[in-house]
Amino acid sequence: MDPGVFMARYIAQRLLLLPLLLFIFSIFAFVIIQAPPGDFLTAYIAELSASGSSMDQAQIEALRRLYGLDQPLHIQYLRWVGRILRGDLGFSLDWQRPNAELISERLLLTVLLGLFTFTFTWALAIPIGILSATRQYSFLDYFFTVFNYIGVATPTFMTALVLMWLAFKYLGISVTGLFSAEYVDAPWSWGRVVDLLKHIWLPAVILGMDGTARLARVMRANLLDELHKPYVEMARAKGLSEWRLVLKYPVRLALNPLVSTIGWYLPLLFSGSVIVATVLNLPTIGPMLLRALTNQDMFLAGAIVLIYCALAILGTLISDILLAWLDPRIRMEGS
Amino acid sequence: MSNDPAPLLVVRDLKTYFFLDEGTVRAVDGVDFAVHPGQVVGIVGESGCGKSVTVKSVMRLVQRPGRLVAGTIRFRPSSQSAQRWPLAPDGTLDLAALDPQGPIMRAIRGGEIALIPQEPMAAFSPVHTIGNQIVEAIRLHQDVDRQTAWEWGVERLAEVGIPSPAQRMRAYSWELSGGLRQRAMIAMALACGPRLLIADEPTTAIDVTTQAQILTLLRALQEQHNMAIIFITHDLGVIAQIADHVVVMYLGRVMEAGPVEEIFLRPQHPYTRALLRSIPSIHTPSRTLLPTIQGSIPHPFNRPAGCPFHPRCGDFVPGLCDRNTPEPVPVSPTQTVSCHLYTGELHGEPIPDRSSPA
Ligand SMILES: Nc1ncnc2c1ncn2[C@@H]1O[C@H](COP(=O)(O)OP(=O)(O)OP(=O)(O)O)[C@@H](O)[C@H]1O
Ligand SMILES: [Mg+2]
């Protein structure tokens, strides 16, 4: 079959599956969010009484009816899905604002930070992997191995705390957030962009450390597998120079499975990291999800989780397409 | 032909060792042989005796932990390349002294000496088309544009008998059958008109009929291009079919070398004789057990002292064969043997000058 036709059919098949998968995931998302005992109002009342005030029973019941929390679970689910199908992501009980507004406010910065982290990770990890593999057992290789172990073994929030402390102690700067105080709520301007760039590198480095170490290790292992294959020796026997042949053949084959994982970054770009972003007080979607979950703000949490799932499915599709595009053998198997 | 005064390749005392944590593997331990222009030299020997390492050393393809530790590899490049390179007065170049990654060695690889590797099935990259890889081979050594190189590639594929070559250029190696893939490999190796082709067991992985076709093809191409071939195999039948000259190897050393008729009709070395006895012939009655060589090949770490074959040899002379390594001696103007039965040491005679043959 013509590869183009095959690819088109392959993508169409996968797209047809998308609604079904989303439906299944939406049930899971809803059930999990509902799983803790009580609902938003129980959490809210607990908070009120902790601060000394209270609400009478009639008020509570009225609110419960208003938000539909008095209905059985399946009715609540159907109402929620019904609204989403009409393009309405619902209303946050906690923030008392539409979820779509809350999410879109934080989306730009989340995606920007994600892209920064992603670029940093790949730009560093791939060359490190290549150098380590082609110079296996050299000083450089050992050095990167140690670096990678540290990168993988240190919890990212630890790195975040340590770097924050170091930056504060020795550079005298506070590195939480993505902006200096004067720009936090300012409208976008040239100055705000520059301020963002000044702040974004540190969270990007912290968030990227772990991924860089992992990716470099995988790249090294993949490349070591390829470096002794007969096609590499053949390329050498043709008279190709060492760097050209390494980059054209084994690196290409070692990269294929990695490049195909790029799709999996898509949901991460949307959500960002939860824990590190909370530690660093970043205005991204991750901390908002954490707060929605602790406060049982079910519609906000549900909206975020559902978008996350949709992006995960889409990301996997992108990965599969990339792999089929990069590796002719996959295209062949399919047809 | 073998008396041509100007050999294409003369390998002397070649030693290539692998330095492993467990010890040193002396894979090639003092190999001598020569190849004349247009000659087909067959290297034969049991698995692990160092055939592949020998030819990889010639092409300077041995990778760490392996290293070429001694010897000379004198190669005579074609006249047009010769002008640019620092040749010795006799017109040869010692490949053993060159930087394996350097420009001269890279120009020789693929341009002057081409390889058909032992595993042709995996020797094409699976994610690049055949055409891409052949064009690359051509353009590395010839100053032509992509379009011309592509046309040459199609011609080469046609020359090795691949049907609809223009389509095959766009195919991936795994889309071709074993026989076609092997032909494509030969086409790529011949792309730049090498003076010497090294074929490392090119027919072991394919069926007998295809094998015969490939051998016929190689022989035809060799005559057309007047190219020399080093043909590696452990199949003496194949050697008889294709080779002019035979080099018999055992444990990293050459046991016997000579014209194919002499080796087959008048084998001198006990190892060669044992090898020949172990192949069936039309005179062998059916259902008889073929003799096998007694014992097995020693592990590469504990190579026997003296003649490497002595533990398995029927003519073993205690005190001599297990002490002194025999050097090659001529037993006819064209045939040499490395065995104490011929060195004269057995009878107290001086060892003949080993530089006289070649
Ligand atoms: N990369 C390597 N590392 C360590 N030892 C090696 C390596 N390559 C080859 N050897 C050793 O060198 C010796 C000769 O190997 P070689 O591949 O030349 O054998 P061969 O004659 O080509 O055998 P075959 O017929 O099986 O291809 C073997 O003992 C092998 O173990
Ligand atoms: Mg071999």
C-alpha cells in the first residue's frame, strides 16, 4: 500500500477511537474525584467552622440543591458530561468563577514553562547520551553517569528547595514565582516578558534535571545497542568519517523510539508539574489542580483531569504517527 | 597470475589482539599472505580462527578493545590515487601505519578496498533506502552530483542482476529477499570500482541455489573489472569453485598457502589434510562417517604454545611442536607450509629463509 494512504487510514482509525476513550476516561475521572468522603460543601463547612463561623442547615441544603450535589452520582455525572458536550467546562465552587476562565488564565505560562523545560531537556540530554555512548568508559562517560544518577535519584522538589535556598543565600534573590512583585498582576508588556525570561530558567532547569538525566541514560543505552550493528561497520567500510556515520545511522535509529515519545509530553505541557510548581509557587495549572482536589472542587478538578486525558490520548496518537513516519518498518507492518 | 611481480596487497606478520579484562585474545597472531591484481584468494579455516579479524585489520576497521599490534599491510593504490599519497618508493602504502580514521584510510576504504560483510542481512540501515546508501557510497569517492550518482546506482543494481533496479533503489533492504539483498550489497561494494574486494562469508546465510548464482556473479564481475577478491569461507567446496589461491588459517596463524590445485591435490600441512578429509567427495561411499578432526579448537585465552595445532595433530613431535612456533617455509615455488615437518628443525637443518616465497 502507498505509505501516504496507509498513514491517512491509520490516523483516521485512531481518531475514531478518541470519543470512546474519552467517554471511558471521563467516568474514571468522575469516580476518582468523587471518591473522598463528603463533597465540596462538607469541606467548605469544615473550613468555616475552623475559622469560627458557621452556616445553618437550611442554607447548606439550599446550596447543595443549587449545585446539584443532592442528586445521585450518575445524575451528577450525566449533567456534568452534558454541559461539557455543550462546550461548558462548568463552574468552580471554590473560586466562584467559570472553570474555562481559570484554566485559560494559567494556560499560557504553563505551556511556556513546559516548552522551556522540554527544549532544555532535549538539547542537553541527546548530546550527553551521544557523547557517553561513543566514548563509553571514558572519563566523560563516567562523569555523565554520576551526574545522571544524581539527577534521577534526587527528588525534584528537593532540588527546587535546595536551589531556592542557595539562590536566596548567595545571590540574595527570591526565585519563587515566574515574575518579580511589580509584574505579577501587570498586563503584558515588553518589561514583563523580560522579567519572565529572567525567572523562567530556574524552574525550567529544576523541572528538567530529572528528565534530562533519564533521557540521557536511555539515549546512551539505545545508542550503545546500535553502535555495534553490522550497518555501522558497513558505513565505516564505505569510508564515511566517524562522526558523520554515527550521526546518520546509529543516532538516527537510537533516536527513533525517543522521538516517538514526544507526544507523551503533551499532557505535561498542559498540567505542568504539581509538586515542584507548588513548592516554587508557580502560577501554573498543576497547583490549581492540587487545590481543587484538596477542596473537593469537583468540577474544576474534573475539567482539568478530563483535558489532561484528552491530551494524553492525542499525545499517544502523535507519538504513533511520529514513529510510523520515522521508521519505515512500522509503516510496513501496518499495511 | 600469482607470479605477477607487483602484488596488490602484502600482509606480513600481522598481529591483532583484543585486550579484554579477562585477558588478551590473540585473534590474529602473525599472519602472512599476498594478493595479486585480479587474483581470487580464498581464506579458509574453522569458526573463530581469525579470518574476519584479519580482513578487518587490513581495512583498519578493528575497534576497541581490539588493536593492531604488529605487522605491515603494504597496499598498492591505483595510479590516480597514488599521486596524492605518500607512497614508498615501490609504489605501496603501509596501511598498518596509517591513522584508521584519517583521510587516506577513508579514501581507501570503499574506494580502493571494498567489503561485503559477514552479515549482509543487517549491513544495510533499515531506515534508509538502498538508493540512499548506494548514492552515499558513490559520492564519498567520486565527485558527482546526486542525480548522476543515482543513475550510476541504478546501473550497478542492473549489473548485479537485480530486476527493475530503478524501483529497488527506493526500496528498503528488508523489502528484498536474501539473494537480492546480497546482490544489492555487492552492487554497493562495487560502486566505486575497488581494486580489491573483500567478501567475508558472503554466501553462508543464503540457500544453495542462490549461493551458486552469487558465486558465478562474483567470478564474472571479478573478470570484467579485473578486480582482486579475498574470499572468506569455511566451506572448502566454495573455495574450490572460486579461488585461485588458498590461505588456510588456524587459531590466528596461516598453516598453509598455495594455488588452489596444489592445496587440494598435494596438501602438506597435517591440518589441511585433516580439513580435506572431513569434506565429502563423490568417491566417498554413502552412509560412511566422515572423519572429523580430533579434539576441539582451544579457547582463545589459552592458546597452546608452539604450533597452535599441535594438541590435535597426528604428527605431533613432543619437545618441538609444543615449544617452537613454526614459520612458513616454501615447499614448492608457490606453496608455503608452517609446520615443523618441513622447517628442517626436526632434522637439525637450518630454517630456510622465509622471505624467499611470496
Ligand atoms: N570484538 C571482539 N572482542 C573480543 N574478541 C573478539 C572480537 N572480535 C573477534 N574476537 C575474537 O577473535 C577471534 C577470531 O574471530 P573472527 O571473527 O576473526 O573469527 P572468524 O574466523 O571470522 O570466524 P567465523 O567463521 O565464525 O566468522 C575469536 O576468538 C573471537 O573470539
Ligand atoms: Mg568471520
